Amino acid sequence: MEPRIVFRVQAEPFDITKEIDALAGLGDDVGAVTSFTGYCRSEGGRLLALELEHYPGMAEEEIGRVVQEAVTRWPLTGLTVIHRFGMMRPGDGIVLVATASSHRLAAFEAAEFLMDYLKTRAPFWKKEHRADGSSGEWVEAKELDDQAASRWQTSI
Amino acid sequence: MTEIKLIYFALVRERIGLAEERLDVPASVKTVAELAAWLQLRGEEYAYAFENPAIVRAAIDRKHVKPDALIAGAQEIAFFPPMTGG
């Protein structure tokens, strides 16, 4: 059976429980659902908010390419990716990746792969808004993220 | 000359001071790296935006490309810093 694929780029918050329940309810063969949620943090009170800029159109297409690669590599029953844009306050969920499979290994690995690839390929940029009112910086990309993505060795 | 839609994001957008524009690009400009070099000559905002080519990425028609990618036939070329989503 074809896996159920859901991916969205949106300003609105997401409901983690609802998304996980939708994957768990895909049928009797779902034995594992894993999820990862990335949150906005305050960095010890230094940040008031993070502003997420994105490239409309390409963001959806790029996530679509990464998602296709994941369902080709792992036997998944379903997969959900939601990435938000706009202003995020500490505690707000920014990104959700959830995967369903018969067994945990595929679900874990696919979710990790998706996050590594979203970090380095999905066209989103974070700008800091500081609590002290000073002009915030753009968050710099980490070399660690590139290393994490490169271990999967794909052609995309 | 070919008219191309150029789009800028994040730090590149802020430094240039524009989110997008349409420019007539001379036929002698063949690759993404050559386009970035040509844009740098348009003014100090552009020179500033592209001062460190190592941290500027590009996409042609919404697909990631390397600096040596050919721009012939492109409808839309975007320049941006390395992604920091997720």
C-alpha cells in the first residue's frame, strides 16, 4: 500500500497529538510512530522571538523531494512534516516530523533523516529578536548540520 | 540580454535592500557564479551582499544549484545564505 504522505508549510501552530493520532490510526500494521518537534527557545532569556523567513513555493517543493526520498528508503506507512514560518515565541513549535511504520527502526531512522535534510535543504532562515531590544542577528548555519546530513549519502 | 527574475532572502535580501527584481542579464553571464559577480558590480549594497561568496547559496527555478550551474533558460534565480530552518 502507498504510504500516506502529508507535508505542509504554514504560519498557524500545529497540534502534535492530532498529527500523531492520524498516523497511529492508519491501520493494524502500524507498530511504531515516532515524532520530533523543534521548538523556539529563549537562550536563557536573551531572545524574545525567532522570525522564520521562507521561500514560498521552493519550501514546499524541497520538503516534497526530501519526503519522497524518505518513503523510497524506508518502509513507512505514513509520514507527516509540518514547517512553520513567521514569528515564533519561546515554547512555540517550529517544525514537526512524524513517521509511522510496522517497526521502530524504520520510523526512527526516517524521522532523523528527514530532520537532517530539512535543516540543510529546506529554504527557511531564522532571525533573532532580542529581549534587550537591540537589533537581532540572522542565525548562522552550523557545520554540524551539514555533517549530520552528509552521513545519509543521497543524491538529492 | 535576457530578463530574469531575481529573488533574495534573509541576509542577502537585507543587504541588497530588495526582495526581488527583474534584470536584463547580458548573454556573457553564463553561470550562477558569474551572475553573482556581475551583480556585485551594480553597487555597494550588492558588493556587500556577495562579499563572501562562500556563504551565498543559489536556486534556479526553485531547485538548489552549485555556483557553476548554467543560468540559460532560467525563469527565476534566488540567492540566500545557508538555510537555518528546522
